[in-house]
Amino acid sequence: MSVDINIIRHSMAHVLAAAVQKLWPDVKFGGGPAIENGFYYDFDMAHRLTEADFPKIEKEMRELIKGAGQFVPVSVSVTEAKEIFQNEPLKLEWIDDIADTDTDTVTIYKFRNFTDLCRGPHVENSKELPRDAFKIRSVAGAYWRGDSKNKMLQRVYVDAFLTKEELDAHLHQMEEAAKRDNRRLCREMELCHFESEYAPGMVFWHDKGLRFFRKFIDLKRAIIEKAGYTEIATPEVMNKCLWETSGHWAKYASKNFVGQTLDDEVFVVKPMSCPGGMLVFAQGIKSYRDLPMHVAEFGKVHRYESSGSLSGLMRVRGITQDDAHIYCTEEQLESEIVKLIKMIKETYSYFGLDGEITMKLATRPESEFRIGSDEIWDKAEAALKSALDKNNMSYTVEEGDAAFYGPKIDNYIKDSIGRIWQCGTIQLDMNLPERFDLSYVGADNQKHRPLMLHCAVYGSIERFAGILLESTGGHLPLWLSPEPVVVIPVSEKYDNYANDVVAELRAAGVRARTDLRNEKVQYKIRELSLSKTPIIAVVGEAEMGDKTITLRYLGSDKQETRPLAEFIEWMKKETKLPA
């Protein structure tokens, strides 16, 4: 029988709380759920926890686990629960919430001397818990119930797995991730920076960074042009009434950036490109002969994300999306979905991220944050499932993980250190065409409603760029590098030859520059290596006389000397877009 890791982690959250209570008896308790890779627990206590406290907490947890304590569930009335937790103000708030429902009883769990308000489930006995497969990761401030108006608590994060081997692998992955943090790489490679005071969550692209960023668009544009897509651009600021029609205003108004003009009209900085695309499709009469229509837009959108969630390129407020909208008939739907899946896989292959792509079918959420009837969702979910099944495509179902427009197929990639990222999405939308009254004239000369597929391969180009930076550690392929080669003369006597080499490279369409600073060659090499320059070309008397260059490749101490003409031809091929 397989062990449910979330039950293990949730049970260990109670062990953590029991350990903290034993060490600091005055502590008050918030809550502690299982999360990805572990769990956390929130504490209200006078003692300020630091890393120095982690070893003694871990030691106490191991002692509690070793003691084989029972996790005992007890059903009590709301009145009894208030008596039990009379000295726990945070728990009393939860109990009051429960009392507002139709439930007359609540469940508590007892573990040794610790009692918690909890629905469970838990393991029966702590001897089922691993003693050497957990480690306290960090402590951070967290507002009670996520509300900044409430008290700040201390949240202790713990990584927890079933075996020590799994924990060690995770810790190694975390160590590698820290070395590859996109914010650090962006700084070292001089790609971009962030201004938390002036524009939180927005990217300030520098020259090298902008060249790097544009490569993603150039590649995608080359792919879609071969596939016959047209491209549009819609305004970044549009009237609130558009978002009322689309349904975004009713569901996501708090996530929008909004402004009011002098004549009292309310405008919204667009949070997504789709409604603008609907207006483009609505121009002119469309025939069934025009379908399927493939329309792309590299749209800049803005969404409010809380300051605490912002994380370099991975989580921003200004997002560039590689949107595509495919308008088609029911008969064309299946083949269009298959084409999109192939396009996603093809695109990832150029970045070396096609080794392990998995797909998940996300179905309707039981949430206020969706539009459309259950009937429409049933039909859309069945259509996506049918396309996947008929084409023998492997996928899993994520119940309730879709959002807003309709069900979707999410594509997940694995990076070089084993982390999983959700990127490409194909979403079937039967709602927006209805809301915007889109139609085409069929072969029967009657109006019909088109189906619409939303597709983003990168999703957020900023985030995808961050994923790629961290996966490669900044060691980018030459075609993607913003500065593939820098030429260094060993002394100023060879500056002219260095400039000639760069001029020939540029004439061949290869981005290159010289480094003529009055610094030692080894200092320049170290600095350029830190900035992840793929190739450093050193020239001196021998190179000038033989019309050659001596090359050092990023990540290697070896050197090779090649004829300049041969190197230029090779660089022309290596720096060309792969699509």
C-alpha cells in the first residue's frame, strides 16, 4: 500500500508544533498544512526564531517521533472546542468560523501533550514518520490568515520526504537552484534589473538583456509564420466596458491596474490580450472558408501580484505573452489541438527542454473565478479529452485546475536540475465567442459560432527566460546568447587586428565586440567568464600573422586556435535561429 506523502507531512507539522511548544511553552498556534516538498506551521511567540534554533527544534522532533506517540482524533462540540482552546486566540477564530456553518461538532487531534484543531487525516502513530528525512528550511513572517491587517506570525518552513535519499536529492537541487537564481544571473550577465521602489514587478531590460529577450519572440515568430499565422497588436489600455463584456471585471477587478480620465471614463491596463483579439476577429464578415484562422499576438499585459510573491523574472506584474487564438469549427478542433501540441514540443526542443514533457488536462474549478454554464464546460472538457485520447497522447487529469474561460491542456517541462515547470497551455473557450457574439457564415449560408483555442507556448516570456537561465546556469546556446563572442588583444599593439576580427564577424551577421580596456588579459577573461560570455577570442602577434584567433569556451580552461575564416563560417551557423 502506497504512503500518502501529504498525510506524512501534515502529521509532521503537528510534531513540529509539539516540539516548539516543549521548547517555548508560551507559544500560541496558527495552523500548519502540507505544501509542495514539505509543510509549514505558523507560531505566535515572544522568542524570535533564527537558524540557530533549527538544530534543537529538529532534535526535539526526532525525540517525539522516536517515542511512538499516537495521533488521536476526537470529535467535540463547538462549545467544548472553545473550552479546550480558551487560551489560543487564533484557534478560537477558526472555531467561530466553523460555528457559522451548519456543523455542530469539530475534530481535534491529540499528539502527546499537543492538541490541535484539525480535520486530519494523520498517521496513527509517530513511528510511521521518517526521523532522518526532514530539515527546517527557513523562518519568515506571515500575516495571520494572509491579511496584512492581522498580526504578523512566525512561519517555519520544513522540507520533508519519505526517505533520506529523497531529502538529500531535494537539498542538492535547492543548492543548485540557489547558485542559478535568475536574479543573480541577470545581474552577473548584465541582462536586466528591478526597481522595487519605482516599478515593483517590472523588468528594466538592458541592452544585452533586450537582445536576449527578443530572441524568444524571433524564434516563435519564425515558427508561426511557417505555420501560416497572422499577427496583430491590440491597445494596452482599454475601456472598462470591454472587461465587463469579457467577464474579467466581475471576476478579477482587484487584480487590474485602473485609471480614470478627466471626463470620468474608467480605463484598464489590459490584464490579457484575448478580449482585444475578439474585437479584431469581429471586423468584417467571416466565412467557413476562412477557418481555421490562426492569429498571434505578443501582448504586454499587467496584473497585480502581491509584493511578497514577486521573484525576479519568475513572478512579475508586467508580462509579455506569446498569445495565439485559433478560430475553428467543431470538425477542425481535434486536428488543431494536435498541431498546437506539436508546436509546443517543437519550440521546447530548440531550448533543449524537450527531454520530458508531460501533459495535464485541467477541468472546471468549483470557484467563482470562472465563467460559463456547466453544459458548456462539459462539452469543452469532452472535446479536449477526445482529442488527446484519439491521438494516443499520454496525460493525467487535474480536477478543478482550470480557470476562467474553459478547460485546458497544460504542458510541464523538467529543467536540468529536475524541477518541473508549467509553461505551455492550450485552452478551449466556448465562452468568449458567445460573449462577443462572434460568428462566421457556414456552407448553409447561416451564421454559426466559432470555437476558439487559446494557446501560449512560453506563457510569460519573462518567466520562460528565467526558467531557461536557471536551467542552463547562464550557459546559453550561441544562437540565444546576447553576446556570443568578445575579442581581446593581448596588448594595444593588436587593437587594430582585434577590431578587424570584430568587423568581419559583424559583416557576417554575428554579434561581437572588442574589449580594449587597459586591464590584464586574465582579469578580462575572469570578468567575461563571470558574465557568461560563451566564447572569448584572444589575439596577438601569432594570430595576426597567421590570420587566426585563439578561443576559450565558457566552462572550459582549454584553448584552441582556428583560422579566422573558418571560425566565422562556423559562427554564422551556430548563431542562426534554429527554426
